[in-house]
Amino acid sequence: MLLLATAVDARTVVEHPAELVHRSAPVVSFGEAGNRGVAERGGGNDECATATMINVAAECNGSLATYDATDATQSRAAAFCNEYASVEARDLWFSFVATSTISVIRVEGFGSYDPVVEGFTGDCADLESIGCADATYPDAGENTVETLSITTTVDNTYFVRVYSYWNPVPTDFTFSLCAFTGADVPANDLCTSASPELLTLGSSISFTGDNTDALDTEGLGYGSVWHAFTTTECADVTVDYCGTSPAFGNALLRLFTTCPGDEHISASDFDEVTCPDGNVTMHWNYLPSGTYYYAVINDEVSDPDAVGAYMINVSATSFAPGYCEASTTEQCDEYISRVTVGAVDNASGCTQGVTADYTDQVVGIEQGEALPITVVNGPLYDPSDAVGVWVDWDQDENFCEANEYHAMATSDGGLTFTGLVNAPMDAVLGSTRMRVRMVYDRFPMACGVADYGEVEDYTVQVGLGNSIAEQERSYWEVFPNPGTGDFTIRSRSHTDEVSIALLDVAGRVLIQERRQVLQGQQINCDWAGTLAAGAYVLRLISADERWERRVVVQ
């Protein structure tokens, strides 16, 4: 169910449905037989094992057929598709033998039937989902159409199931289905076909093409073609459709950092006035250096539509000095309720809109030190909430350097986030800024506007640590790292009693013991099988020094 951001002049610009509206639908699993009992199972193709075989044609009308799902029941839980999951999945099953490397399934639901389409590889006893389509919802007087495009191997058999989204409950239960090959697919239909072009600071590049007949092979909910560019410096990046005629009525407000497009960075803002021809202009402020992929979506139902020849212009400019602004626009459905790191333990309510200023609270850290940090969600709104932490180690008043971002992970579905703040050995001494940000359903960025979440700023005081040369002469080393949990600690030139401790990213001591160590002796830590995969802090304390290393269990 795709919800669009309505722009001026009835034109629409797509962000992502879950980033625009907090819509939640519980996933209910009834098991293999369903909660109504086997006797109420549906008709002939109500199970994967009895799937209806369909032919793959060159065009949709070559295999068009109509089906009735009145008696369909649920054979497996609803798919989490396009950020949503139906409360029920009363499905019918189909199979086909692929005749090309791309196969397209088109389903049209009649009346209130709102189709969800999911494709599978494997056999019925061991199915693997390879894509789904749930990009549209019923409009008054119009049928709802979903198109699923999947990469296929010629002569292999694939399975497809179709069900209606169950909110609201449909009153109509018929749909048509056809399978066909994409004969006129554009050359850059796949993101892997996009060759990144270099975008230097102060320059611009232009892409042209035609998205007619583009397929949704990346599962965006729209057919799409792809372009890519690479930046070598942190910059303000602008992407616009100026020069596209007629003007496109829809555009994706995302840059993808991976291909296929699993991870993305949302635009800081957009407008439809900068381009004199009414096309959209999008901005990404303080975009870190890297390679980015952009999808030009094919939308036949926007007004005006977004189909045909296009021109896209991408430019990179230097940003204004000073720490960037970060804000939210909506209510505090989720927010930062507690931050614990070093000497700071700050419990707080939500600061709406602007960045919460806690720079009077100071985190002390030494060069080369790693401090566990914990951020608590209050309250948990959605498992797709995310948290990021940044520290301006070089004190240049931005968070652009790669080592200034510290990823946070959650093991309890988004209630608590943990990670490590790692001060590099060359961190500039003195006071600097730390930013903590919680967002809903998007990759956290240090700057810009997000619909939901909260931003908090703190002060970090960097103290003198071991120099790089001193670190190289340290008494200790640990290997292999990463490892399985069995680590070896070697004393290079030291005889003493040492305290060994292993801490998790929240700072909790998991293992602690004391050993007498002779010069050049190895200490074997046989911890394999007792530790979950992840990052830990190994701490050794002797009479002469305190030594810490980040170790990873694979």
C-alpha cells in the first residue's frame, strides 16, 4: 500500500511510504493449516503443492486469465512487503517455467481486491521468497494493479502466490494474472548496469535516458532505471530533473548506498520551483563521500505521469561552515529517552523539532579509547527505528569523516541500541561535538530533516592517549581478530600479574580473571561457543598500563 507525498499542482514526489506515515499492521501467522481448520481450505490452487501452472508469453495478453479467491485461505504468513504486512494472506498459488532471464507477473484486482504478489524459488517443501509487489491501493472507480519482476533462470520452475491486503477487508475477490517476458526492457533497468561517474566538488554531471517499459527488478514498487555517481569529498549534493520535457510527476527521494538498493539515504528536502519547467529538485546536505545509485521510477498514474525520456543533473558543492542543523517535523512517536556513555547518564523527554542541546554534559575519552554507549528508545514505536552516533574527532565542525560515524545495533527489536564510541589515536585534543540521532525507518544521517525521531548533542573531551608509536610498542597484542572466540594474548616484554576482562558493547563485564604473565608468554582465552557473534572490548590492566582492544567474534 503506497502512500504518496502530495506536492503542489497535484504532482507527487515519492519518498517511502513508511517514512511518510506511521502505519502499522500486525503480522498474524495461522500456520500451515490456518486457524479455521483444514476442512475450510480453498479451491484447487489454494496450496503451493496444487499451484496452477501458467504459461509465460511475450506480452501480458498472451496468458491473461481471471481467478476467484472467494474460498481462498491462508497457507503461510503474510509477506513483509514494501514496508507493510497484511493481517491475513488468503492466498492462491501459481507456478511457471521461466523462458528468459527476467520474468514479469502482472496481477489486476477487481473492485476492492487489493493484490499482493510474492514470488518464490525452490520447491513447495522449501520455498525461498525472491520478491514481492505491494505498491498500490484501491482507488475509487479504478482496479488495483501490481507488477512483480524477478530475475529468473531459463527452464527453472518458480512459484507465485496472490492474496488481497486485508485492511480494509475486501468485498470483491476476483483478479486477473498473466506472466510475460520484458522484451523492451531499457539497458539500465538493473542497478548493476549503472556505471558510476566521478562527481568532484564544484562540478556537475548529467544523465539522460528513457524509463518506458522499465521493470521493478529491485522491488521499489515501481519500474525503474538506474544511474550512479561517486564523490570523493563530503559535499552538498543536488539532483534535479530540470530539462525533462514533459515534466515528470513523480521522483524517488532516495540515494542508495548499495546495489541492489537495500540501504539508502533520504533527501534533506525537495522543491518544484527551482527548475523553471516545474520539475523536482532534491538536496542531500553533508553527503559523505562514496558511490551512490539513483533510480528513475516509472509512474503511469501520477499527474502528470513519469514515463518517457528524462534528463537528470547531479552537482556537488561545498557546504557552509559550522555544525549542520538536524530536526524533526512530526510528533515524538519515538525519541531518545536515555543516553549512557562514559560519565554521562542522561535520561530525558522528547525535544520536538530542533536538536536537544546537552552540550553541558561532557564525555571524557582518551585517544585510542573505546567507550560503550547505550541509547534507549522511549517508547518503542516500530522495530525499524534506528540510531546513529557521530563525534567530530578532527574538530572541523562537521561529521563527514568515515571514522566519525559510530553504528548502533539493537538486539531487542528497537528498544535499546548499543555500540562503541572509538576515539582514533589522532583525535584532536580538547572539546568537540557528539551527536546522537534516532530516526524511523531510514538510515540515520547527522544532518537534515526527518519526519520522526529526535536529535541530541553532547560534548566530548578528548584527552591524551598513547601515541601511535607507543601503541606499536605496547606490551600486549591479541590474535586472531576477528576470531571464533578463542583469542591468544601475547606479552611482548613484560612480567607481571594482569587482570583480564571481556566487556560487551554496553560495558557489562562478561568474563574477568587474573593471570600471572611471564615475558613473551601467550595467554590462551578459550571462549569459543560461549560468546554470541558481535563486537566486544578486551581490557587488560597491569601495574604499568591499562590496555584495551576491540575484538570481534564471527
